[in-house]
Amino acid sequence: GNSVTQMEGPVTLSEEAFLTINCTYTATGYPSLFWYVQYPGEGLQLLLKATKADDKGSNKGFEATYRKETTSFHLEKGSVQVSDSAVYFCALSRNSGYALNFGKGTSLLVTP
Amino acid sequence: NAGVTQTPKFQVLKTGQSMTLQCAQDMNHEYMSWYRQDPGMGLRLIHYSVGAGITDQGEVPNGYNVSRSTTEDFPLRLLSAAPSQTSVYFCASSLGQGFEKLFFGSGTQLSVL
């Protein structure tokens, strides 16, 4: 079945640093890929998505490119802010059934 | 527009007790689902529904029941609570029968003693 592997956290960065959170996937077929973000005390919300190979999803300065050759969907941001502190989840659509498979999440802490 | 509303926010149960976690959405979404979030495990799907009267199991359905009598509501029932069900529970909905852009509630933190 489809599955997602994310880098272990927590990740601690200083404000304005460059961010990369790695995500690789295993899938049959052509799943869509997603990044969700969970701010403290809240539910998850969709950050960005890509539906086919070489697509780039982007939102709020975050980007991720669907790389079929490396089965990856790494999340990047050029200059993080304290307000980006959250848990980030990589996810992909399942082969069958109406649901997403989520990774375990990566906690990001940005310090001033 | 309230979005997805979950109640209660916190609950403590004793082993063997039953309870219902409530979930309601006011966006006329066809798709609704329940996930549990455990440390180091990410989110795991418990049950989902693609419309009123239609439900199906996710990857961890044991010990939980659901029903979908209306488009708006999707309650999750714990039949006989066990300590292994201590978790944070999230309800999520999506427009149509699509499941990609999920709108999540703020969660219910459940402790079973």
C-alpha cells in the first residue's frame, strides 16, 4: 500500500533560516501529494499540494515539488518566521478508499 | 461560518465506559472522517463517510462505531473504552466526495484511565 516517510524532528531553526523537511513516499499508481500544517492547539490545515510528477505546490512562501524519479516531496521555505512554528505532515492519496495516508509529522520550532 | 465543530474538547473516561464524540460541519460537505493522532504515529484513519447513510472503515476501526444520519453530523462512538484509546481525535470534512482538501476540527483529547 501507499505510505509516507518523513524526517524525524524536532527541527529548530533561527528566524530567516532556510527550511527543508524531507518526505519520501512509496506508492503504486500516481497518487497526489500534500503538505498539511498543524499549529499549536489546532487541527490540521492544507498547506499545499501537487497532483502529478514535476508539479510544484506553493503557498505562504513554502514550496514542494513532486519528484517521481526520487519518490520525494520535500518541503522548503527560503526564510522561516517564528509564526511558522508548527507540526508539518506529508500525506498522499490512497490507491483505493477515500482517505489520505499521513506521515508521522515533523515538529518545527523557529526562534527569534 | 463555524466550519468543523468537535465536542467535547477534553474528556476523561474510566475503562469500560462508553461515550460519543460529536462532530458537526456547516459547509454542506459530503465527505467526513475521523482520525486519531498518537505521538510518533501521525494520523490514522478510523472511519469515514462519503455521504448520509454511507460509512466505511479506515485502518484502525476496532472499538469504534459511526453513523451518518445527516450530512452535517458524524458522531464517533466508543463502545467500551480502553486505555489504548487514549489519543487526540480529529474530525475532518471535505467538499463533495473528494478527500484531498480536508477541513479539520480542533480535536478532542481523550484519556482513558
